[in-house]
Amino acid sequence: MHEKTYMIEMLDSISAIEPSHWATLVEHESPFLDYHFLRLLESTGCTGELAGWYPQILVAYEEPSSPEAPKHVVGALPFYVKTNSAGEFIFDWSWADAAYRAGIDYYPKAVVAIPFSPVSARKVLVSPDLPEEQRTQLGKAMIAASMEIAQKQDLSSVHYNFLQPDEVELFDEFPTYIRHTMQYHWQNDTASGQGEPYKDFDHFLQRFRSKRRANIRRERRKLKQQGVTTEILRGDDITEELMATMFGFYLNTIDKFYYGQQYLTEDFFLALPEYCRDDLHIVIAKQNGEAFAGAFNLYKHDRLYGRYWGCSKDVEFAHFEVCMYTPIEWCIEHGVMSFEPGAGGEHKYERGFEPTKIYSAHFIRDFRLSHGIERFLTQERAARTQQIKQMRALNPFKD
């Protein structure tokens, strides 16, 4: 294979890249990778010094034909230097603790990830216009460059989080360890990859065993009896006032749980309608006409992503309706094929979200730490594979 030459630069802000150049890399990818979403995280203070997320975006250019020729962007990595492990959702707190006890500095480290977003999306971004062999070559070149940066900046590690399954192969020749974690994803498929899309919500419920199906219907019925209704807002219906309400719900959820941590600012929420309106998908719950709960989702192509939920008062079963049932109903009506509701929650499994393997890759510089992590991940991968196998065998579906 003819090896092409690429220039790889490190930029301290995505704003240093032309939006149109970035768009060519992420056109068919997750909305969390969109230029304006990442730019808003920077400009509204969600990332940066106070957050411990320092943008160091790696960008690859084709070698220009002359010094005067414009640079042609062909690849990128969303690379961030971190001084903590907050907002990553591929949890490595125990690794940081082990490093501390061994006298090893775990921070600063680096992640190739979308800040505060536990969503599956391509992280090694390469122009779709390149031939496949060159795409692979460039992808590996950017991974190698990220590891060189870790060496030069004395970073303990680089963590490539929420990779797409086919990206894992790019790491075969590097000294990285592959980790398997798990999320629950809903598929618009009557037979888990072998069937047709659902016709409506009742058609979806027919897949469940009778007891589980009756429980879901009971939950929805009780909400109606309490005067609860839901609506989905998109496009011009999403206003700054609505996003201010959503921010209030977001803060209520953070305050409710001891582990809650505010990652996003009010300015971020308020700016979303101007810059990311087409991707926004907001579910609002009302009781007797008054909004009391909501979910902040993003939508692109044939996939819906659930992100934040909150409420101003507790109403039994409202969380399930706002975060699962209403979005599923919408996905079926609009032919959306997948719904990723975010991290955690076995309650999702009981309501039709299937266990799905999540991949990450980890480059650990200090062999004293990497040796222990390798043993841990070998055991964790085996346990995770067995867990998913067992859960799929015992799923709530009657087939």
C-alpha cells in the first residue's frame, strides 16, 4: 500500500477548525460530535480549566502541494487532557486509586471522547472521501500521534471511550487494552436483529411476557388517571424559555442524588436552540396542564439519544414514561431504528432495552499500573460477556 503523508496538528479549541471542514468528518455520525455542540461546551464553560477538560483536538491534513495551498482536513480526534475522571462514564476511579497507592501520578491523563456524553459514536474521525486503505492508515497515524503527545506531555494514559465496534481493530498493533462495558439500547426490531420494525407501541408490547406487558400498561394507565400527559417538542417549538425550564429540571436531578455533579451550565442549555435546534428532541410531562418533568434528547438520522432527565416534583412512573415509553412510541411512529437512553439502569432492561456491549481502548504508560489493569480487564471482559449472554437469555420478551 502506498503510504500517504499527513500533517497532524494539535489545536486547543475546536473553534480553530472551519465548521465546514469538521462537518465533512462527522456528517453521518452522532449529533454529539457536531461542531456546534462541541463548540458550545467550550464557549459556555462546560469544558476548560474549571471543568478539568482541556481541548487538544488533533486534526490531520493532507500534505499541501505548496506552502500557499490551503489545508485540506481529512481526519481528527476529539482529544482532551483531563485532571480528573468526571463526566467520562467509562469509570476508572479504581485505577486512579490504585495508581495513587502505588505512588504513580494518574493525572493529568487524556481521553478521546465526547465530554459528558456516554454515547456510542466514532472517535477516530476520517474523511469518507479517502479510500479504505488510506482511512485505516490515517486512523492509525492519529492514534500513534495521540500516544506520542501523552509521552511528550507526561500524561499517564490515553483512554479512547465509547468506540464503534469496527474501530477496535485499529488498536490491534498498539500497546492498548480493550475494555468491555455495557449499556441498554432499544432496537426498533421485532426479533432482536432478525425482524421487522414495530407497527405501533402495542405491537412492541406484544413481544413481552404477559406479566411484564401488564405492568407497563398499568404504569401508563396510572399516569393518565393522575392527569399526566406528555408531548415531544422539536424545531421551532424549542425556545430559550423551554431550555431554561429543562435546565431547572437538570439541576433538580443533580441535587436529588448524592453522586450528582453539574457538568453543564445554564448558558449551554440556553444556547442550544440557536445552534443545535434541528438535533434537539425534548419530552415534556404535564400534570393538569402544568409542566413538571422533562427529558433532553438528541436525534440524528435513524437514532435517538437520551441524555438528561429531571422533574420539579415526584410522580410515580413519570420517569419511565418521559424517558422510555413516550420516546419509544415516537421512534416507532417516525421509523427511528435505535434509541440509546444513556448510562446505567436495569429498569431499562425490564422495559425492552437490550444489553449491549460497549468498547473502549486504554493506553497506560507505566508498566506497574498497566500490568494490573490488564489482569483486571481480562477478568472483566469474560464476566461481561457471560453477563450479557445470561441477560439476553432471560430477557422480558416471550421469544
